[in-house]
Amino acid sequence: MSTGHFRTPLQHTPFHSRLVAASTCNEWYAWKGYTAPSRLTEVEFEYFAIRNSASIFDITPMTKYRIRGPDCVPYLNRLLTREIGALAVGRVAYCLWCDDAGQLIDDGTLFRLAGQEYRLCSQERHYDWLLTSALGFDVGIEEETGHVAALALQGPTSCAVLRGLGIGAIEMLRPFHLMSTSFQGHEFMISRTGFTGDLGYELWMHPDAAGAIWDALIEAGGDYAIMPIGSEALDVARIEAGFIQANVDFVPADQAVRPGRGRSPLELGLASHVDFRKANFTGRRALSEEQRRGSRYQLVRLDIDGSTPATDSFVYYGRRKVVGHVTSAAWSPTAKANIALASLQTPYGTQGDDLWVEIYYKRELKWERKMARCRVVAGTFYDPPRRRQTPAADY
């Protein structure tokens, strides 16, 4: 009998057997062709592991591209909205890339691995766009998603867990820096990055090393209440941190079907990551014009009355006029608040506006509706000092 790939429509990451062993509820979803857990136990327990101890999350399905060649810097400066030339070897940068209309295609992280070698990580797949953008540049681009296993180790005790593995000087690794190390003969890379807005690290390794490193992390983290987690707990943490997600808080420009459904970096509150001092980058002219005339929308953070998350809710001005919608919502156990990210029409969304959300929720098979007052919040909902503290403390 044939064993074609179509008989296994979703791939398994090198950590899949460990995730199955840790799962008590068998809840999974498809993440870019891989089977991934939405939760392994209880979302509340997993969330508090992120905020109070240590959590471990399989990020292997994240799309990864290796970019090499003598024209890496001019190519990436043409592709991305921020200046790349100043990014030193061993550093990581949050970055954006747009289409010619200045609409965001995706955001991600760029790792400078060597003088002429980078890794670009993103939520969505963009191989065609990267290759098209490379015309005229002496660079090679390789998708390496399946060749690199990766874990996010996040939480206040994450540094202590890595120290337990014997990772020397890990506490001195600064945010958005990376280091190479080894464990039981396996070489791997550690970056002080993450999607939780907390102290945390991401580990990048060959798939052959995945099982040994996972087992060692679980053992070293036993005294620190380490817990494997799924995407639902991570989602609450990233909303608290104010991080956006593709196909949730914005539609990638290359996937938008209807005109006007995309968003620019300026409309998503990401203007600080657009460098107009650069001579040129894709979308620069459109973004410069938007900066001059003003944006159509703005992404805001909302503090909402009550405790029912305002998932996919309309946002009203003065309880009557629809001025936007909620893109992400959650009850924040740490902030003790009903929080949300929302895309609002300009000029609405300033602090002091009379804003309301329309929330629908089910109670004993009956749908209920309520209007809840909300307020625009400046800054993030959760931003602990330990996120940036160097040396990282043992908790």
C-alpha cells in the first residue's frame, strides 16, 4: 500500500510525542501544516505557568527562511520597513514588510546569524514574495521550517531552568540578543525573544536534538513548576502584551480579497518600526503619503467593563454609531481586567471618547446581548520589569 504524504495531511513536529504524553484533553488544531495543541490541560493553569513559573511551547511550525549572500543587507533593506544595516551579528530585530500600497504583508523577527546570513521568522508563508523581491540581488533564500525545531521557554523562572541545564552566562543574555551553546553533544541557539511580553527565551535546534532538549528542560524545570502549554494560554499572554497576530488583528495584504481590508503599519500602531530615513523600501511612497494625510484606522487597546470577553464585537461611539470592531479579546487574570485590541476608524479611539462594545454571549442555550462601556488604554496591559532586566533574576 502506498504511504503517500496525503495519508498524513498534518505533519508532526519533533516534539509531538512529548506533547501527546503531556496532553490530558486531546485538543489540537492545524498550524501551517502541523498538528499543534490548543491546550494540553487547563488553559488557566497553562496561563499562570507563563506568568508565575515557566512554560514551554512548541514553535516549530513557525515559518523560517534562511537568507544568505553578499547582497543580504541591501535586499533586506529593500524588503523591510526598518533599517537593517545596523543590526549586528548575534542580534534579533522585530520587523515588518509591506506591499507597494503600504499595506502590511506580515511581521516577524530577523536574526543575524553571521555577516552574510540571516534567518527570517514569520506567522505566514511568504516564499514567493521573498523570491520576487530578491530579483536583482545576489542572495539565496531557503525555507527551513522543517529543518529547525524550536521551543519557546517563557516565564519568570525560565532563566533558572536554563541555568539548571548548565547554560553558562545565560542570565547575561540581553533582550533581542542570541547565543550559541551545546547540550549533550547537540549544538543549538538561544535567543532572548518571545510572544508573551515576559522574561523568556526561544531555543532553535536540529530536529535530532529535539527530544533530548525537551526532556532536559522538563527535568531541570521540575522544581520551577515548568508546564507545556498550548496556543490558547499563549493568546491571552500576547494580548496582555499588546502583540498583534496575522489573520487575527490584521489581514495580510497578499491574502486580502476585498479592497481596503488590509492595514498599514501606521494603522496598527507600528510607526516606530517604519524608517523613512531609508532611501527606499517596498511601500515607502504610500506610507509617506499616509503619514502626510493621516491614517484611515488606528489600533487601540481597550479596558472593558465586566468580565465577558468582547470577542469580535462591534465598537460604538455614543452607543449608536459603529466606529470599529474588536480584533482580539480576553479576560486578563493578571491585570484583573476585560481587555481587547480593536481597530477603530479615525478620528475615534482617543482617550476620553464615549466608546461602547456590543457583547453577545450564550447562557443556558439562549443568546444574551449587553452594551459595555470601554476606555482606550495608553501603553500595554502588562509589562513587567523582568522582561528587560539584565542580568535576568532567578525567581
